[in-house]
Amino acid sequence: MTVEQYKRVIEAFASGEIDKAEWVLVFGNDSGNWSYRGPDYTEERDDEFFEKGEAMGEKYGTPDGYVDLVELAKAAGIPAEWC
């Protein structure tokens, strides 16, 4: 994700546009995804929620793993660079 995308995600969580009780941004080593954790989640409906997560990625962007740490820090206003 880019700095601009992370800024939008930060603002969306802060404003409640993205519900913190329903969504988690998951980071892995090489990638990431949106994971729905809301009260109506069930394993039987996992495919439906996977599709919702895909839609969140299309709307807000999807993490590129640990390399996004610099972009995320910059979005939060922290000067950062990769070593």
C-alpha cells in the first residue's frame, strides 16, 4: 500500500468509516489482507467474508507485508526509511 492509502485507512478507522470491531488489517511477511471479525462472522460463511475482505482491499488497498512498515510510519507522520 502507498502512504496515501495508509493515510486513508488511518482516517477511515479514526472516523468510524471502517468499524474497528469488524475489521482487522492482517500483515504477513510478504503480503497481507483484510479480515472480517465482526459479530456475525461464522466459519460456515467464511467465503462470503473473504469476498468482503477482497472488496476492502480493492477500496483501501492491501498490505505488501513487512516492507509496508516504512509506508505505514510515513502515513502516521513518522519520518522513516528502510535500511
